[in-house]
Amino acid sequence: MNRKIGTTKTKFGPGPTLGKSDVPLCVDLDGTLVKTDMLLESLLALLKGKPFYLFLLPFWFLKGRAHFKQEVARRVSLDVACLPYHEEFLKFLNEQLQSGRALVLATASDAKIAQQIANHLQLFKEVLASDGKVNLSGRRKLFALQGRFKQSGFDYAGNASIDLQIWRHANKAIVVNGTDKLIAKARSIASVNRVIGSKTNWTRSILRAIRLHQWVKNFLVFVPALVSHKLTEPATILTAIWSFLAFGLCASSVYLLNDLLDLEADRRHPKKRYRPLAAGDLSISVAMTLFPVFLLSGILVARFLLSLNFSLLLILYFLLTVAYSFRLKRIVLIDVILLASLYTIRILAGAIAIEVVVSPWLLTFSMFLFLSLAQVKRFSEVRLASSQSQSVISGRDYFEGDLPFLVSMGLANGCVSVLVLGLYINSGDVNRLYSHPHVLWLLCPVVLYWITRTWLLAHRGGMDEDPVVFAVKDKGSYLIGILILAVMFFAK
């Protein structure tokens, strides 16, 4: 849009009124125009950059919600262009504007943020918002609208039960993203002119947000039971299952936290912008509630169904992933080393759970293997950004020119993992577990083929960003897995 629409900051006086034939449409912001809560968005942006502000929040809140919102808003800079706007409602607003109707943004969000959004959209003739002294919500918003448009009256678009008291006094009501119950209540007290959108299925959004498909990574806790030939023991299998569940719950809590911290970066990403939180399909408040619930559940499973040592390792895993989410994933090379370590920790935890001594050969092999796969992940991200004319990935410290480096280092680490596997097969340790250890030499070309094939697919653009998840969907990887199990069976 290239038209310039003037905006007016929060006013509660009568001001010039519109004619009765030109009834303004007043539009709520949070949950209506945008499918998110701007205060929570601002809080996350503030605490992500400067977490020490957490200690000042209670003091700001003691001076009132309006003051609290203003203090938060003045310290953050949000990219309003990438917010999850309600596209169907935006189309409706554009149609109303084209017909000559006056649009007013009326929100409890702070005036600074409301004005930025209004300037970006260039739809609104006026902005009414919280100003640091008055929290423009509920009845206060109603009084402001009644005072501002006392002659013409107003139509009002909202999305929540708090809007019912405004709809009661509006000429016409527009319900956006409302539940069936809210729509019925609105129709009982107001003249509902239009219903736009429907409430998102939160159950489906939650299942997507906790990424159950990513739990496949936690099958690594079964590896120690497999290589120690204890996978047929019922007690071992049950213990491994509890380990899998504990890591799954902990990992889901981390995914929620990571998505909360990466909202802006995800919204700029061609694929990640469809994640429930980034797209506004799951509310920030729900995610902030579920995050500690999943974490606590995982720790309780670990503590009461497994062991103290396993619990401590799970907590270490969580702390490392939090460090990764806050800062370390933005440090080149440190990020991929940490990712490889997190995969290896799962194997170590599986050994601790079933009380077997983990082989240093296994840990070394897994570290180099997963370092190679982590570099596949980064390579795919950089390649995707490059294909979209982006010289750098949002939220990462990699550039388009790093692609050759990532390929060389990733292939080198993959080959080193095969070398470690060969050294293990040639060592005396293998004779304790296998009757025909020479058969295990067949593993080397099989593993080498899988690694090089993974890199070739990534180079051709046929690899998901996460190679472990890709392997679960890949028929070739299943065939290679069967070959590996067959070799281990005949070697035993």
C-alpha cells in the first residue's frame, strides 16, 4: 500500500465526530487483528535480550497495568511486519477502507506498539491505546469509544469475552476468531453483523508444538541395550521405555521454550513460520504454561522411575538445550558441537538407565557421527536461505559463503566416525560381545554409504533440515538400518 493515512495517538476527549452516515469501525488488536498477545510478545523479546529485567517486572506492575505495558514497550523493538496477522480479517478491513469507511484501532496494548502496527498497515485513521496511565481495556475502552463517537456511534470488532460489554453498546458487532459459545453470547446481546474465522483447534496445535515426531531422536537411549545384547530382557526394555518418555517430555518442553524465544526468527523463515506459535495458532500463554508442565513431568519420571544419576543427566541435558536456545545456537561451530553432544548424552543416559558401562568407542563414534549430521542440518538451512537470496540465516551465525566449509567439515567428521568404528572392530573389546567379530567389518561400508548419501541428498536439496527426522521418513535409511541389524546378528 502506498497511501498515507494519518494517525492520532490516544485521546479520551470528544474530538471531532463523524456523521451518522459514516459509522466508524473500531478494531481490537490482540487476538483480533493479530493472532497473538502483544504484551506477551514484548515481554519475551525483552527477557530474551536482557533477562535481568525479570527482577524489575514486579515493581513496574505495582504501578498499574498501563505503566507496566509502557515500561516493557519502550524497551523493545518488535518487527511488526512479520506478526501473525489475521489475513481474512485484513482483507475485510481493506474492503471497508476502499468503501470509504473510517477505521479505528482500539486496543489495550501500549500506544507505542499500536502506533507501529497502524503505521505499518496504513489502514487506520486513528489509534486509541493504553498510554501509561490508562489501561484501555474493558469498560475503559467502552467509555473512550462512547466519548469519542457519541454522535455517530461505532461498530466494534473483537474476539474475547471481555469484548461483550463493548458489543452491547455498539451499533454492530463483528466477532473474529470467536468460539461458538462467544458467538452465541454476542448474538444474544448485540447485533452481530459478521463472524470472521473460528477458534483454532488448540489440541492439534499443542501436538504440533511439542513435536512428537521429534521424539524419534530419543530412541538413542535404546542403543546401549542394543550393543550390550540386553534388548531382549523385559526389565531392560521397560527401563529404556521410561528413559525414552523422560527425554521426550523434557525435549518437548525445550521445543516450546525454543519456539517462544525464536518467534521473530521463525516468522521470517519460509517453513518455520507455520509453527503453531509463530503462526499464532497456539497462544503464548498456553505455551508458557505447558513448558514447565512437560519439564516437571520428565524430571518426575526420571527421579521416581529411574535413578538419581539419570535425573541429573536429564537436568544437564535441559540446561544445555536452554543455553543453546538462548545464546549458543548463534555461535558458529559451538552450535553444531553442542547439538552432537546432546545426541551423545541420550546414549550415555540410556547406559546409565540400564546400568551398563558405556564404551568410549561408542561415545566417540556417536560424537563424530552426530557432528556430521548437525553440519548437514546447518548446511540445509544455509542452502535454503541462499536459494531465497538471503546471505545469512536469521538467528544463526552462518553465511552463504560457509557452504563449502560445512560440506568439507561434515564429510570429514562422518569419515572419522567410520574410522572410529573400524578401530573398535579391530580392538580386543569386540571379542567379549561377538563370536564372529570379523563380520562386523561389513558395517564400515554400510555406515559410510549412509553418511555420504545423506550429504549428497542435502547437496541436491532433498534433505529436511533435521537429518535424523529425515531418516525416519527415508526408505533407504530403513534398508540400511536392517542391514546393520543383520550384520550385528550374524556377528553375534
